[in-house]
Amino acid sequence: MSSENPPVTGDSGPELAALVAGGTVDVLDFPKPGIVFKDLMPFFGDGPAFRRVVDGVVAHYGPDSFDVVAGVEARGFVLAAAIAYATGLGVVPVRKAGKLPRPAFSASYALEYGEATLEVHEGAFTPGQRVLVVDDVLATGGTAAATIDLVEQAGGVVAGFTVLMELGFLDGRERLGGHKVHALLTV
Ligand code: AMP
């Protein structure tokens, strides 16, 4: 294998990792200088690859492992809805501040490139409901930590956290305590 194509790795094996890698475009200096933005739109647009990875996420957790799927705005919505459909479960959107129409819990955090606040409706989960949290990219872990906090504020229990891609050099996984992290691709 040439040095231009290093082996790809992830928690569901090299085949699924390669599908995510093959659908990702690195965009330099977006949304600000110094950031390499991982654009996963080509992956989402590739039907067979998307289906294979969604099926891989479902297989990773096994039957009856979670009761509902929570997706982080906005790209997490895409993956969350597909996993929810594949498992016959519902989906809870975790939204950016000011978007939810009813009383909500909120959590603020620092991003790799800025600050943000996320919200989830009060009553979004039944007490003790097992929640699979999903997003597209795990960078510093701030978004994931805030989302886990929101799920717990709202009475849910985090069953796992799945991302398509983990930026391993930022050590985001270490901010998530003992929660199970499942990254299809680690770079
Ligand atoms: P963080 O809170 O630092 O883990 O950032 C993760 C969140 O920000 C996810 O919702 C991603 O969509 C987004 N994000 C952060 N860094 C990147 C990146 N380099 N490329 C694409 N999305 C990113």
C-alpha cells in the first residue's frame, strides 16, 4: 500500500472505515483559517455506502441495546434518522439554541472553532430511556459532552455515542468519561 493511501481504521473495522473515508472531502480553512473541515456530504449522498454504514451501526450495538436515537444538529440528524428507521425506533433532535418551541434544557460548550449552545425539549425522553447519541464528527468532544449532559438532564440514559469520524489527535473521547464511544473512522 502506498504512503498516499494509509490504512484506515475504526471501531467497526476497515471496510466501514474505508466507506466513510471515501466519502469525505477535506476542506482547508473552513469555517475559519487553520481548520480542516471534514465534509461528509459525498458519503451521505452515496446510497450503498450510507446504508452499509447504518447497518453496521445497528449491528455494532446488537438487538435491544437502545430505545431511541438522539441526533445533534445538523448532520447528526441525517444519521440519527436513518438508524431510527432501521431499528424501528424514534429520533430526538438535539438542536442549536433558540430553535425549539417548548421549554428546553440547554448546555453551552466550546467547539474546535467557536462556542455553541445545544438544547433538548424537557420531556424528550421517558425516565431511564436508553439513548443512542449520534453525530457526524467527534473533534474536541465538547459537543458530545454537552449532548450527553442534556440527555441526562432530560432523564435519559446514554447507551452509546456513535460518530462517523473521530479526529483522534484531539482526544475528544477522553472527555466522555466512561461512555461507550463508537467511531466508524478514526483519523
Ligand atoms: P467538538 O465539539 O469539538 O467535538 O466538535 C464536534 C462538532 O463540531 C460536530 O457536531 C461536528 O459536526 C463539528 N465539527 C468540529 N470539527 C469539525 C471538523 N474538523 N470537520 C467537520 N465538522 C466538525
